[in-house]
Amino acid sequence: MTTCKISFTGHNGNTLHARLDRPDGPVRAAALFAHCFTCSKDIPAARRIAGRLAAQGIAVLRFDFTGLGHSEGEFANTNFTSNVEDLRLAAEYLQNNVGVPQLLIGHSLGGAAVIKAAPRIDGVRAVVTIGAPADPDHVSKHFAEQLAAIREQGEAEVDLAGRSFTIRRQFLEDITQAKLDDALKHMDAALLVLHSPHDTTVGIRNAAEIFQGAMHPKSFITLDDADHLITRAEDAEYAADVIGAWATRYLQLAAETPPSGAPEGVTRVSEASAGGFRQDINVSGKHILTADEPTGLGGTDRGPSPYQLVAAGLGACTSMTIRMYARRKNIPLEHVYTDVTHNKAHRTDCEHCGETGARIDVFHRRIHLAGDLSGEDRQRLLEIADKCPVHRTLESETIIETVLVGDRD
């Protein structure tokens, strides 16, 4: 993933600053992320979710609303309606520079904003809310003690998460009038509601109201014991994985054209974080996998190790080859599975390896066959297993051609 800083003009002419997280390969779809009330585009949850989606080929634009983060303007002059307009303008920027934003993701009040904005943005096919209130007026509970002063004096300073913000009467009037019912009924997009039953900032009841008010298709996923800001890395990554898996059912993802000489396309491996070993694997833009190392080796154990992936390729090819042969020869094979283990062996285990001082790799393969099979059937299937293409590749002399690609290539 590469992240670039961009800017565009907001609802009142101020410059809004954003980050565009692009996949390492081709952009297959575009998404827009709206942050929570008084937060910013750079909160950990937003970064992690954008990163996981980028690994799937989805470019994500996350920006600071007017008067927040790095964006220009005065927060006191903004309201829910202006946030919705900023979202529409962000979508316009995406459409003109990257692609139609098919996916809208909103966190907390940003979730309410993407619901409200969705009917006004052409091309939206999927909407995701994370810990969103069913009514924008819900945010007034965060400064309930100052409501009387705001109404009487026109404005008041309120403390939100340890920071001081000016809230004006026009903000209260706007969120009181802003309702989501009509937008939910006319959204014309699939909806995914993510919410934690332990969210003490926006109660789970809000998720139920949003879900009930929306038309099908719609889905609800609990975030279990996650907090409102999704501060734990594992919760944010889980949410991102769920969003990515769910969204692919509704998005129109651009196909990747295989390069010349590579009929199966490109297997692209990108590190998820420079601080660990986790790798995002994108296979021809169709399949998303994860590789990692065990925790004892400094990884997070969120995916198989590289050697386990090689073993998986051997096992899968073995079972597929046996099945194809049994089908062609009408052998009554009911089920096949293959166990593969791997270890490195010292050169003394290799008759000719001593000349080069090389080590050898040993893959132990145990094939399990079920069915009314004769001894001859089993022997034929065992013999054919050694002819699987991956087996032959591993036993052959393999050439790996490596080219270092520069930033400009």
C-alpha cells in the first residue's frame, strides 16, 4: 500500500486535507471513509481498515472534516449537514481522480453521515457503519450539561475526549432536524452494520434501529467486546476483514489482466506493517490470503508461514490430481485428503549435496483415500500423486528470475 497526501475544496471553500491509501497493484474499486465525531482521518482504526482494504485492491480516501485534523475552517461553524456536503465533495474528488466511490464507510457520527450522503452520491453500491448512532442528535448527549447554555447564549465550550470545542446553537438545531429514516429507505445500496454490544458511547440499540430502518440487502455483525473507537489492533483488523469479504459481494471490482507469459496472473505479496512480518497476498485480484510467522518468531500468527503455504500448494495439487485421475478412470474414490509436513534436512541426508554444502528440504506427504478401492486402485492413485504439477516443480531444478523494481517502474 502507498499513501499519498491530497487535498480538495470543502463545502465552504476551505481546503480539506486527506490521505489516499492505494493498493500496490491496480485499483479495483474506490472507497470513502468518514471518521467519528471530533476525530480525524488518522485515528488507528481508520488507518488499519484502509490498509486492509487496500490489500484487496480497494483505494480508500479518508479525510478530515472541516475544522478538524489538518483541514482548514472553523469547527464551530460546521454541523451534520456540512459534514454530509463535505462527504459529497470528497466523493466527487474520488470520482474525478481515482474512480467512482462504490463503498462508503462511516465510524460513529461518520456512519450516520454516510447513510445520509449515500442517496446523493452516484455509483454507491455498499455502505458500512461502525458504532453509528441511529439519530445524529445522539451526539448531544456528550455535552448534555452545556445544552442549556448553548441554547441561551448561542454557544458554549464543551470538553470532548479531553479537548475543548465550541458548539453553537445552529449545530444543535441542525442535528435535531437531521433524520436518517428517509435516507435509509432510499439508499439503493447494500448495508453492513458493525457494532459492539459493549459500546458505552453509542449503545447497541442504535444498530438495531439502523438495521430495522434499512431495506434489503442488509447485514449485521457484532464486534463483540471492542470499544467505540476500535482502539485494539485485532478489533480493527477483524472489522476490516469482515468489510472486505462482505463488500466484494456487492462491488463491481475491476478485473486484473494477466501479464504475457503468466496465464494464472500475478500473485502479489505486500507487507501489512513494517513493524511485523504479516503479508497480504492478492492472487490475480481474485483471492485474498495472509501469511505470517508464529509469535515465537516475532510474528502475530494471523496466517500460515511461507513454508506452510508451500506445503498447502503441494497438498492441494496432490488431492486435485488424484481426484482428476479417479474421475477420468471411474475409480470409486469417495474422499481424499493430504497431510503435508516440512522440515529441513542436513546435507548428510542427501547423497550428492555434500559437494555443494547444500541443505535439502523434505516434505512428508500422507495421502488418505476413502471409498470401495481395490489394492490396485490405491496403488494407481499413489503413483499418480507423484505426477502432480507442484510435486514435479518442487523436485525439478527451478529458476527464479529476480528484478529490482524502482519507484518509477
